[in-house]
Amino acid sequence: LSSAERERIQNEFSNRIGELAAGVIQRKDRREVIVDIGRAEAVLPYHEQVRQDGYNFNQRLRFLILKVDEKRGRPVVYVSRSHPNVVRKMFEQEVPEIANGIVEIMSVAREAGSRSKIAVASRDSNVDPVGSCVGQRGLRVQAVMDELMGEKIDIIEWDPDVTVFISNSLNPAKVIRVDLLEDEKIARVVVPDHQLSLAIGREGQNARLSARLTGWKIDIKSESQYRTAVEAEIMSRFNQAVEETASDYIDDEDVPDEVDADYQEDAPEEAAADYQETEPRVTDSEE
């Protein structure tokens, strides 16, 4: 490449970092995939690949531009298929309400090739953010899923109330209650007994994605597990209170260790004197 061509590639793709680029698979080189993205060749590293994609010769896909580096004196464009922003950018292109700013993607959590969750909010109370992303008959979300080779996508309504947002994020499970430990950023979630497995997901996937989406560590319990834990906590606190009360009573009780010596010596004499003073007199009439 001439110096002018190298500079052109460097400038063009440096300005497109974070955007999607359509590309055609050219070849597999060891662990990398080489992609024609129009005016340059791009490298798809192994750790940015998704196994389900296949990467067959002449296969057309969309890629996220990650960065532009220089290698052996020439610019190299690096792209990704596994980054969470691949999902974000695809929805921006598929959903006009996102493109024009009415609907906003608040966060994305992804396990590439398997499942993604996206949280969306609307700036217009008349626009349903979830419905906008799903589309009529599910056509919009299906288009993204097809591009991602069948990766499942859950669209969640974002809410400024953290407890509501966390409840929504565990969809399709229904949540009974959410208790927040704000200092530790832990959410304790209670679900019906029959939905515990659904809330956690296969190999914990639903709970993991929910935690990434919301930014909270999520501890999920069934209703019966929660009830047992509450009862145990109540008994523990009751027993502790009883022990503390008993300890305080013993400490406050005034029990002398020794009897005063003077009291021991004087007591019999004083008692006799008191008896003599109080003994009734016998009158002549009584005699």
C-alpha cells in the first residue's frame, strides 16, 4: 500500500470505531478470519468470533469496528461479532424509533451466540419501547435474531425504579418481591416456588444476564426458601434478645458478696434490746 492509501484507511476507519460495517468472508487464517469490508480488509480475532456464525467463504455478515492498529507498516482494522454493541447497533439500524431518539437502549447484556437482553425506554409516553423493538408480528426482533444466527433476544422495559427494573429483567419469570441492600448493591429476589428454575435459567444464564443488565448482584430464592429464611432470622434475633436481657438482669442484680462483720456482731444484742423495749407491761388490774 502507498503511504496515501495507508493514511486513507487509517483516517476512514478510525472515524467509524463503534459502528457496524458490512463485510464478506475472504478466508480463515489460523485462528483469525479475514473480512473484506469494502475499501479495506479487516481481521476478526478468535476471541471476537461466535461459533454459530460459521465464517464460510463469501458469507456476508455485519461486524462492529473495534479499532485500527498498525501491523508490519500497514493499518489493520479489527472487528467483532461477539461484542454486546453488535446487538445495540443492529437494533439502531432496524428500529426507526431508536434511530430518531424516541426510544433509547439503556443497557445490553449478552452471551454471544446464545442469548441477549436489552433494556429500552421511551421518551414519549405514547410509544411502547418494547413493542417498537419487537415490531409487527415480531419482524424487527426476528431480523436481528436471524443476523445473529438464531441468538435469542429478550427485550426488557427499563424503569427508573430499580426494584421494578430488576423484576422486569428476570422476564419471563414473575417476581413476588425485591429487597435491596444498597451498600453492597445486592438485590434479594423472591419468586414463586414453581418459577425458581425459570428465574435462574439454564446453568444460571437468566440470572447472570439480568445482573449484567441491571448492574446489581442478584440473589434469587423461592417463596418457601424466603419464608424459611425469615423465620430463622426472627428466631435468631429473638434468642439473641433473650440472652442480652438475661445478661443485663444478672449484671444489675444487687447481691452482696460478704455480710458486714459489724452487723453480724451487733445484730443479736440489738435484737434483744428491741424486744425488751417493746415487751408489754402487766397492770395491777390484769394481775
